[in-house]
Amino acid sequence: MTKYVQMHELFQDSYGKLDGSIKSRVLNFMVKLQQDPDGTGLDFKKPRGATNKYIRTARVTDNYRAVLLDPGGDSESDSTLYLVAVKKHDDAYALAESLTAEVNARTGAAEIYDPIALKKAIDDAPTKVAKGPKPYMPASVRQSDLERFGVAAEIAKKLKVVVGESPFLAIAEALPSTQGSAVLDLAFGKSPDEVWSDHAIDDSGPIDVEDMQGALKRPVSRLSFTAADADNEAELRAVLEGDFAKWRVWLHPLQRKLALHDGWNGPFRVTGGAGTGKTVTAIHRVRHLAERLESEETSKKVLLTTYTRNLVRAIEAQLVQLAGPDITKRVDILNVDALARAIVSATDAGRTLVNHSTLVQDDDGKVAELWKTAAYVASGTWDPAFLNEEWSLVVLGNSIEDETGYLRVARSGRSQRLSRPQRADVWKVIEQFQRLMRAEGLITFTELAARAAAALHGDPKLRDQFNYRHAVVDEAQDLHPAHWKMLRTLIKEGTDDLFIVGDAHQRIYGRPTPLSRYGIETRGRSRRLTINYRTSREILKWTLLVADPEVDDLDVESDSLAGARSVFGGPEPERLEFANEAKENQGIAATVKAWQAEGLSSGDIAVFTYEKRNAEAISGALTSEGISNSIVGADTREEKLGDVVRVMTMHRAKGLEYRGVILARLGDKHFPPHYIANKTGPEFERELKKLRSVLYVAGSRARERMAVTHAGPPTELLGAAG
């Protein structure tokens, strides 16, 4: 008899409380149990006091036992065992006696829960009285809506009248995961049909409540149980030895459905707030596509691309963790500018250009100086910043190569109208700027992407050199129109061609860029993720208050953060005001020390500020207080810094996360910085939107603790979160 060993989500709680010596025994125990459950010394059995036919225990050490679910029940057939907990001997037996394992008659999900804990949560919850506060559950949610997901009638009735967030959440968390998740989604504004679809509940046939093995195969059960896999000892080892990388094991049914889907007739778009698992979904999607290509025995590959370089390193590490190093034979992981460079360099003329040019950002100081110089050839007076945006967004974004094209092109989204003579005048400046750039041996990253798109369009065979069938695009909100033109031309239109994930609330580099304008049509093929796995409920509330409420959905419609909810709670964010910068630095150091005393390691803590000069000042202050720290820059391998406090700009924080985050220099004299505060009109409003996005991104990097510090009054941009 063979028993493959997997895990239930409850296992994480008990595993995290074990000391190192016991943790090291757990994997060996799982391997032994998998190989020979009847082996000497394991004592695998149904405990005498357990009333549920699926519950078993086994010996890990003389003092610790494992509690498991055997979906085969009393049968002797091969099956998969699910590890629920490892506890001290008596505690393990007590848990085994209290657990209930059953098949949900309404959803077909396999469920495990503790009815004693659930009853206590229900009994302790206060309910509405005549003149008291309203129930936590919205009145629009009916009792029948809750019962649709298998919630017992008496519990559903109670949930309708419970008052207060904490008591309500206590009941939801004591329910089986599939029921609790559905209850919370309904409470946070999703319709019953949306929740049913998101949980991938299959209503195609009758449910056999005695078929636990069949229930475990349903997608909805994957919210609590890992997928049964006869060959995943390596994955178990990676999970257990990698500080329990939960993101690799338990996907929400909606995430799994998106990651494993086959047959979309074109691009698919996924949006969602920070921490909702967009990147995790994208990584699982990449593995699925790569495995599918391998099964088809084709030489085609998957492209995984994102905007910033530090995200590429993080994503590559996670993909290798998930699928093993061989995955890189099927997947190219490149930031979008590196991809553009590779495409341009694949042509003779492009290779010469790249080899003899220096790549610079669009906002590089040298670029600004060249615009000022070029503007001297104009008849009128043109602001260098306006000219730079006109060239980037209108000329490069629309692949304009001559004056005729520029005179005819629609300038959608540009605030300043131009007459035909004015366009001609601007074009003279653009031509002069391009000559100056060539003379200086400079090329911007945006121009590089435009050249890559043009090269692909001009030579269809160039696409074949890269051999991509699918592309997965992360952080899509920051890509430029030239990037989208390049990607659309590089990836041949077809089934499952592009999988795009992003969040316009986090747009800190780019401008709104409707995908449909560039031949990437996703209408009818898009979903929004709402469950936040990264930040606590308290920190999530803070980020929602600072976020810009009016953003796009990466196309022509609007998007919101409505329905966003976190899966765990924590302390409220702190706001600390000081008399001056020196006092603020001392307060930052004191906060770091306080968090360290609470158990956060130095590497768990980061300090973010908007300007680089402030990051340097704060780093020096921490050093003077004896706190080991390091500034994270463009080329820093953050994962190799060791156990030191990270100090960086808010822009640099994108894609990272820490248990504790301090947002510094958020006084009204520092934020917005003077060079932004002095702007006016539409340009100022655009900058304010970016600053709100920066605050949202920075705050959403925090997992458990967050502090906001400022010298003097806080910036008005904090709004209600201040």
C-alpha cells in the first residue's frame, strides 16, 4: 500500500510553532510515511477517541505526533494523506478527537474544521439589539446566499446579525476555509454569482458527500489542500526548508483557474490591488505554459517580462523555486528594456547603434539639456518637459518617422492643443533633438523600444529568431506604448498569446495606455483579484485611503479597489510627528529598535523615503545609533544583503515586501518635494496622481507593522490616512 503525503493549510500554524530540531524531523517523517505507512515505529492509526472516519495520527518522535486526513477512510487502497498538524503527543490526540472532516454538500469541497472552536466563536459574537450598531454583514446579503456555499442555516442566520468586525471575522476564520472565504467575499461586496465563479465551483453534477477522494480533486478544495502529486517530494522539501513558501502550495481557486486555463482566444488581462497575488498567478501561469509546450514537443518558448530589473531577479528566483532550474530552458525572463535591446541588437544596423550608444532614461538630466538646446531652432517657445513627452508619447508611441506622419497623427490624451503650424515648429525641434542625441551617442530606453517594434514590423522573420509562442507580462501598468507595440509584434496572435497582469493604482513610471489601442484586445477576457495576502487588514485600510480612486483598468474602462480584503489582522499603523529632521531620524531609529525587541529581525525591516538624499541621511543616522543597515540602489542584490535594515527610495521598493516598513519624510515641507510642488496646472495634477501611487506602492510593501514619520505637520497627500 502506498500513501502519498501532502498538506492541509492548517499545518502551517502548527509547523511554525515547532523548534528547529522537530522541524528537521517532519520531512523525514513524511517521506517514511509515504514510502511505508505500516512501517515499524510510525504507529499510523485511527485514534481511539476520534469520531471522524477520515482522521488518523502517526508518530513523528516519542513526544510529537502528526494529525492527518486519510481520504480513503477505512479502505486499504492507495491514496494521498494530508498532514493537518504536528503537535505534542496529548495535544495531537486532543485535536484529532475534535476535528471534523466532510464533503460540503453544496459546493463539493473537502473541508476540515474544529466544531468546538466554531461554536465558541458563534457563542461569543454579539448580535444586533434594537438601537445598537448595524450588523457587520451588509443587508443585501441574504441568508440563502450564505447557505448556497454550504454554511449551515443556524450559522448563516447568526452571521446576518453579528455586530462588530472582530467577532464576525472570528466566525469566518473558524468556518472551513471554503465557507469562510465565501462569507468574507460576500461581506466585502461581491455578488453570490461572482463568488461562485471565483471559487471555481463545479455545479455540473450531483455531489457524493461520502466521496472524500473525489472532493479533493475539485478546484475549490485547493483553497485548503495541496494538489495531490505522486512525485512531489522535492517540492515538499523546498516548501518546508524555504520557511514555508505558502504562495507555492495554496492558490485561491480563482488564481489557480487563471493560471491553468487553456484556450483563451487571445490576450487575457488580470488586475488587482497590491498584494493580491497577481505576480504569483503570473508565475504559476508561466510554469503551466512551459509544461504545455514541453508536452507538445515543440521548441517554442515562453517569455516572462516585467518593467524593472530588480523585479526580474525576484521573479526568476520564485519561478526556479516553484518549478526547478530546468524551467529556464523553456522560459526567458527579461525586463522589457533588456528585451528591446536584444531585439534591436539582432539586426546589423541595430547592433551598431546599441554598441556605439549610451542608454539613458527619458528624464535623464543630459536629455533635458539637449531639449533646451534643440528648442533654439523653433519659432515659438516650447517647454523642454512638454517636448520630451510629445516625442515619447506621440512620436515614439505612434511610430512616427517623418513630419507628414506627425502632422496627421491623433494626439490623444495630450492637454495642449497644437495647430498645424505649431506641429511643424515642434517637429523641427524634434529633428534637431534627434541629431543632438546621435552626436552625443545617446539613446533613451523608450526610443530603444520603439526601434525594436519598428524592426519587428519591418522584418517578420526577426520574430522567428526569438521563438516565443506565449508571453506573460507583469507590472503592465508601467509599460510605454512602444513596449506594447513591440510585444504585440513579437508574439504572434493566437490562443493564450498574452497574459497581462497589472494595477494602475501602482503606476509610478508610465502613463495610461489603453491596450486595445495597440492591437491587444482583452474585452471579455479579464478578471480582478481582490484578496490581499501580503498586508494586514489595518495596513490595507491605510493603503486604500491614500490610493488614487480614479484609475484605468489598463484599457478604456475604470478600475477600483472595491471589495479588497486581507486574510489576516495586525497592529494599527503608527503616525509619529517630530519637531525637525534630526528628531525624526532619532524616532526612526527608536521605532526600528522597538520592532526588533518585538521579534522582527533587521532584514525584516525597511525604511522608505521619496528622495535619495533623505535615504542617505537616514542611513547615516541609523548607523550612528548602532543599527546595521544598507542602502538599496539600482544594482543592489537585495536578497544578498543579509540581516540588515534596508533603506531605499519609495520607487526602489516596488516588488519587495517586509514585515515592518517605515515611511519617512512625509511632512508637508518634504512631500511633495519642492520641484513638484512648484508645478502648476495639468502637469501638477499628473504629478500628484503619481505621488499617490508611490505612497500606495510604498505602504503596501508592509506586512505586519507600519509607521509614518514626519517633521512638522503631515503632507496633505496622506488625506484621511494621515
